[in-house]
Amino acid sequence: MNRFVATTLALVLMSAVVLSPGARSPALAGESPIVEKGVSIPLPGGGHLTADIVRPAQAPPRGGRFPTIYVHTCYGRRHVSSPAPDSPFHAELTAYDRYVYVATDWRGYPPPPGKPFDRSIHHGKDGAAAVEWIAKQPWSNGRVGLWGHSAVAGMAFKIMREEPEHLVCAVPSSGVDGLRYEQFFYGGVLEKQHWDIGTRVGHRWLEPLLSRATYDRFWRRLDQARQPTPTRVPVLLISGWYDTNPALKLAMLEELQEAYGKDAANVKLLIGPYSHTAFGKQEQGDVLFPTARGVTGSETLRFFDRHLRGEKNAWEERAPVRYFVMGRNEWREADRWPLRSVPMTLHLAPEGALSKEPPTESEELGWIHDPANPVPTTGGVSILELKWTKTKAGPLDLSPILDRPDILRFVTPVLTSELVVAGRANAILHIRSDQEDTDIALWLADVHPDGRVILVADGILRLSFRQSVSRPLTLTPGQVHQVAVELTPTAIAFQPGHRIMLVIGSSNYPRFDVNPQKARNTLRLGPDHASRLVVPILTTPGLPAKPTPARPGLHTFKIEAGGLERTYHVHVPPDGVGNTGIGKTPRAVVLIFHGGGGSASITREGTNWTEKADAEGFLAVFPEGTRPDPTRPARFAGNPQTWNDGSQRGGIGAVQRGIDDIAFVRRMIKDLESRFEIDRRRIYVTGFSNGASMTFRLGRELSSRFAAIAPVAGTDWTATTDPTSTDPTSTEPATTEPTTTEPAASPPALLYITGTVDPLNPLSGGEIRLGRKSYGNKPPVREMIRRWAQPDGGLVEEHVLSDRSGVRQVALGPEGGSEEVILVTVQGLGHYWPGGTSRLPRWIAGPNSDALDATSLIWEFFARHQRKDEPR
């Protein structure tokens, strides 16, 4: 690479254009700042950093002390946007009259020709040492702020982690904390342009990651090793809708807010219509955004003025999120991202229609993916705008690619009113390919009245990663597969007179690597294959937004149902992708109900469902029951949490209080759908004891919602009552009476597990007593399961599936049938979750047994079932 290209890359890549023109403050009395180049900063362990320092003219020995804006860069201190007046970008950030600027090179920069950076150097510790050195200088007032863009912003996070005493604040623009899978792969596809540029400017140590398309143990270890930033210094995050990995930058907001806890107000975000190397500019791609000009620079200096100089500029009154709505060309504020929205479905229909109404006719549309002739990248998240990249970034006109034979396009009628989309759109598509793997690329566009088709968002999915980026699964050639492709986040107001277009293909090069397999791909659409686009429609602009999980782990949500505030917890598996908690394909959901007197935490600890979710990629949902005194913690004896299982029996508090748990579950599923992209055909329910009885009730009264249920050691109380029929699609709260409110033609499949010596769930039935309390007369287990298999009381065939090691599995139905109803008994097991742990004493629950891992067996059963009809 020649010197000119190297210099140009260093200038623009990651750091050169972070802040906008117009942000400069002139030096006092026209005096030029004091510039010192090549200053040596000694390091505690030996060695030194080389710095350029720019100081106000009135600094010592002639004047006072000043705060410092510090940059620690891997791209050359002369080209970081500049402290140095001879940089072509000196107007971006500089306020020479009130700040000292210090820029240091990484140790080992530049690396020897042909060699990578020395990875043994701890650059975060070096930067922290430089912060403390700065604070001791005669021109410093002891207050230091960090600034940097992209990879340089990532270094700011490393320095923050070292907690230098004199660090006051930081502006990590377009950067993330740590090395993450999502920085390099999107839907399992390599972000090739990002890689090419990174390695071309010296980051050749990244090359071994090229083979890490699967989210494997390597990436998992990186995620687990990354701890929350310990410091709580104020932070301003900056990104753009066409920036690299905007979803990951948005996820950083929630990560830091969670890590900061009570100091979460110290974290703020600015996200505009910008591409990676055009922050603060009004011209983005083929569109002008006049109100976006200069905002990154003015916001950054306002932030530094408040925290480094103590200026009273109402920064604290600024909302945590300031975001730009394209189409309206206006800034809005909110408390959180993502914003509160409702999903709107646009169906892909014959003749290229995109319609709110589902199609009544079916159609197959095919195209050939030729890796030798990929669809060229046209705008969007394009990291650089240089001649050798042959691409431009941002909202470009897609017209040049729309007549290609290897793309499909669908467009809405002309809009008659404004439609504001804010968040991440998803396309659920039914795809067939003649290969074992192929890619699906998407472009979402705004069709202007003048004919321009302006790119709004894009995305891609390698279909072998359609279920999980952790476990690739090849396609069956010729078979139709339902897949979901997620697009980059955006905020845009589609105006009256405009139309919305979805473009589908199999490549977007060089933004993404090209799938090497030549493939004949087919899109199915129509009543039997509901291919559709789901867009988040903004409902409360400028109001506080609901939090959405942005990273793996446990998240707690509260909703209102039946006049009560209810709680549920969601465990997001590792490949929840650090952006909005939405997986790259629709996720299966398992609802897990605790037993009477238990809690969600006890169930998580005692059943291994979180570990199973991590391994298989589904959402594990743990609802909380209700307790007599909601102001006090749940206690088994004194304040037990229970479920209204429809039994009308004494001793179960939720039953006696008439709690509307059906309404709670309805509302919870709706809330889940608003927060996550879930597979509505693969929602399952399991539970233990009272939670198992609740599972039975849900299987009967909300039968159209679930593909399969798996009660453990509970009773189907609702089967003993007279069924009544109500409207299963009603949005009104469900009755608390034990009725079968959804007499569906396709009830969920059933796997039932119990122990042979369970004193609280005897195989032969009878009255159950615990102390002086009676818990009702339970029917015999086999009779109860037979009624599920044959509701009209007719004969039921039984055949043994397996009988070994004390575990007997019996299918109730014709031999060789679908095995929709299975009874599992565990020899010598009392009232326990098989294979789990319990806090119940033996005198209550009887003996335990490890003959069966119930969680694994249940998931295997669930994985074999999904609803054939669309859930209501």
C-alpha cells in the first residue's frame, strides 16, 4: 500500500470525521495555540508513549490551567482529527481557547512492514498511565476526558476499565467495549468490507477470526470474560443509522445503563442519519439532512464543557437518547432505546405487492444466485467512501440494481398518511433452495414520488444459521424453510405520496462476503406460506421507551394484567445478538411455571432450563405467581406464590383470590412479541406441581397459542369441569372460572411426567392432604391423561415406547402414530422435578431420583412439535 493511501486511510478510518465543521472556537485575541510534537510520556513499567500536545496560548507559563481532551490512537496521532492545527480536520473538535489536546500513538505504532501490532501490549493500561501523567502537568487542571472514533473509541473503553483517578468523562464515538461476534458477522455472514479495510490498515491479527462464523466457545469466552465497565464517569455515545453495526452501538446504551445502575443518567446517546465517515455532515449518500449538520460536534463540546469545565449548559436535562427521524428531518428525544412501538405486518403478495391484507393466492418466485456476479453494494453501512472500495455509504438510490434478474421487489400502494418506523424491521420468509446453504439479503427502501428508491436499512442471513448462530444447520434441498432476516435499525417517517419497498436477493458485495455456492432459490408466498415484512411502528414519539434486552442473560419485565402488576423473567441465550435482544431468526419460547410456594428463581436454579436455553437457542421465560402480601418476599410457608390452576380447591391462594392468570399469560405473550422476534408456532409450556396444573389449564383454555405442553407432577383440574365456549380471540380478560375457553381442533401435544411414589400426586388418585389442609381429590393419572388423548371418553390405544432404568414412556394413541400424548413415570420418584434439585423436605415430597433428566426429555419433545395452524 503506497504512502498516500495509507495516510488517507489513517485520516478517515475510524476517527477522522467524528465531529462536524462549525464546532471550533477561535483562540483568544487571534493567538495561535502552543504545539508540542513528539513529547515522550514515560510509562510505569518501562517504555514510553509518544504524544502531540496542543495548548491554549494563555497556558503556563503565561496563563492558567486547563482541562484536557485525550486521544489514544492506533492510526497515528497526526491524523486523529485533530488536536494538531496542521491536520485537515482541525475544525472538527478543537476549542483552542479552553482545552488542551493530547494525542498519543499506541506503543508499537506503526508496526514493522508486513507485521501486525504487538498484541502483548496492554494499551488500556498505557492510556490510563497517560491520563495520570497529563493530570500532573503544569498546564493541567487535573480533569481529563477521553475521545475517539470507532477502534479509537474501543480504546477509550479499555482505558475506562482501568479507572484512572483523573478521568472525568468519555465520548467513545461509534465504538463498542471489547471484541464481539456482531462486529464481524451479520446473520452468520462475514462483513467483508469491514475485514478488508481493517486488515489493510494494519489489523492483520484479525485474520484468524475469518473462520469463526459460528458463535462458538471462543466468542462465548470473550463475552463471559468481558465485565461491566467499573467506572461510572459520564459517557456520550454517538452513532448513525448508516454507521457500522448501529444495532451494537445502540446495545451499548443499555449495557452501560445497566452497569451504571443508579448512575445510569450519566449515559447518553446521540444517533443521527450518518454513515461511519460522515458524522456531522448534512450530505449523506443521495440525501441532504440540513438539521443534522454540525450536531455531533456541538453535542460533544457541550458534553465536555459541562463535565470538564463545569459549565451550566443544561446537559443534565437532556434526555438519555437523542435520535434523528429521517423523512421528517427532525431530532427527537427519549428515555431509552428501543422506543415503544407496535408491529405492523406487510404481506408479500403476488405481482410484487406489499400489503396489509394477506394474499388469497399463492405464488413462487425464483432467482439464481451466482457468486461470480453478486449484487453490488449500493449505499447503506459502507465503512469508507474511497475510490478503491468502489462503494459509497448512506442512503443511496437503489435504482441501478432493481432490474437485475437475481433480485425480487415488493412495494406498497402509495401512502395516504405518514407512517413512522423506529427500530428493527424483520422479514419472515418461506424459502426453498437447491443447495444445502444459501444467503438471503434484504434492502428496505423509501420510494419517493420522483422515482428515487432510497435505501433505509439492509440485512442478510446465511440460512445454515437460521435457527442459531451457535449451531449451523444445513438446508434440505427442495424443502421449504421458514426463516427470519433482521434489518439494521432505523428511524424514518415515510411520508404521504411515498411507498415502502422490500428488495430480496442473495448477495450484497463487498459489504458482505459472497456465499460460494451457486444456488437456485425460491420464495413461496400465499395463504399457506405467509411470507411477510414486520415493521415497528412508533406509537409514542418522544416518550420513555420500554427497555429491551440487548445482551444474553436474565431480564425482568413488569406488565399490568387483571388490575395487578405482574412480573416475568426472560433468559436470553448467548446468541441474542447485543443489539435489541431480538435473535437473527424467530426464537422458540418455553414458559416455565414454578410450583405452589415456589418462585421463578427457585425454578431456574432447580431445573437447568437456562442451561438448556443456552445450548438450544430458545427464550426461557419464568413467570412469577401471585402471593397474599405482594409487599413482602415470597415464602413457602408464610407468603406463598401460587397459580389459579382452575381447580376451585382450597389451600391455593391464587384460586381463592380469583387471580386472572389466563389474562396474565395472554398479556405476557403479547409483551414478549413486542420485545422479541419469536416463533409463534413454537411456544411451549411446562411447569411443576401447581405450575403443572396451570400448564394443563393453559393447554386447554389457550390451546391455539401453544404447540406442546409438558406438566410435571400436576393435575388437569379443568378436565373435570363442564366446558364452555368463549371467543378465543377476545382481548378481554379471561374468566377465572375453570372452563375450557378454546375448544380448538388442534390442541397442543402433551408430555406428562410424574413419579410412582409421589405423595402429593398419587398415580391412583385420591384426596391430597398436607397437615390440616386438603388440596382436593385428584383423579388417577392414567385416567387424566386418557381424557387428554380422547376427550369424548372413547377407547385409547397404548403402546410402550421405552422401559429402562426405572423410566417408562407410554404413548396414548395408535402405534406408529404421531405420539402426541405421552405418559412418563419414574420408578421410586416422589414430588420432585426429575433430574433437578428441590427445597421440599423428604417428609413432604418423598424420595428423589436421578433416573431421568426431565428438562432434556421435555425439550426433545418440544423440538419435535410446532403448530401447523397460525396461532390466534
